[in-house]
Amino acid sequence: MQGILRIAMPLAIVLFAGCSEPAKAPTPVGGSQPVKKQAIASAPITTTEAPKPVENAPPVYSYNPAGRRDPFAPIIEKELTKKAASSERPPLERYNISEFKLSGIIWGGFGYNAMLEGPDGKGYFVRVGTILGPNRGTVKKITQYSLVIEEKYKTYTGETERKEIIMELRKKQEAMP
């Protein structure tokens, strides 16, 4: 009997010591629903201590877009978009201002009007406030010998700048060949 005790005692110690997990409830047989455990509500724990700042932490970075252009906006407009838009525009807005030639200026009781010759060979009458070119330049002033056009454009930084273009009537000394 002592031999059996010598073998059974260490075996019992190993079996009971090796069971560290609590015993699981048996699963019901026959397809019934498992029993759900209810959560025990506990009182919220409040602390009055402020969180301690972490030493040697990198500074927090935040982006401020003020004064900067949108990095995802295209800088150069696509050629296909320009061509599609040019067919829908009126003739004075299809061509660049440098392609027009000032042919004549007419004045009378109604003020000054100017005649521009387009690259298509057609003549167009313009007055103060008429829009010209793809950048929507506006006729600001017409005098006896010149036409002043103001064109607004955006720079790469997103700022709007103005450019003044002066077209002068051909002088009489300049004879056509």
C-alpha cells in the first residue's frame, strides 16, 4: 500500500497544481441558447491629479494653410479642358489679346468704340467693359489713339494680380507693304 501512496501522491499534486484555469460551465446539449453573463456595474473612478507631461516628447505639429496655395490644385490647366472651353466661348474670348490688332477707333456723342481685327480675319467692335481673351481681360479705357485692357490673373502663390495691356492705333508713318 505504501508503494501505491508513493506513486499516487505526486500524481495528485501534479494534477491539482497544473489546473490554473477555473472550470468552465458545461455547454447545454440539444441546441438551447448559452447563458449570457451580466456585467457588474461599478462606480466610475475619478482622479484629481492632472496628467503628467511626458519628458523629451517631440513638439506637436499643426498645419496652418493661411497664405498658402492648395497643394492638390493643378498649377497648369490641362490642354483638353482649354480646347473644350474655347469652343463654348464667344469669339472675343477664344483668342489671346496679343492676337488682336487695333484697326480703328470711332468716337461721337455715344463715346469711344474701337474696332479689333481678330486672327480669323473678322472685325469686332468693342467698348468700355467688353471682355477679351481667355483670361477675361476687360476694356478699361479707349482714347483717340489707344485701347487699354486690364487683365487679372493668379500667380502660383494664389494671389490675384493685374496686368495692363495698351494697344495703340497704327501711326500714319507706318505704311503697309
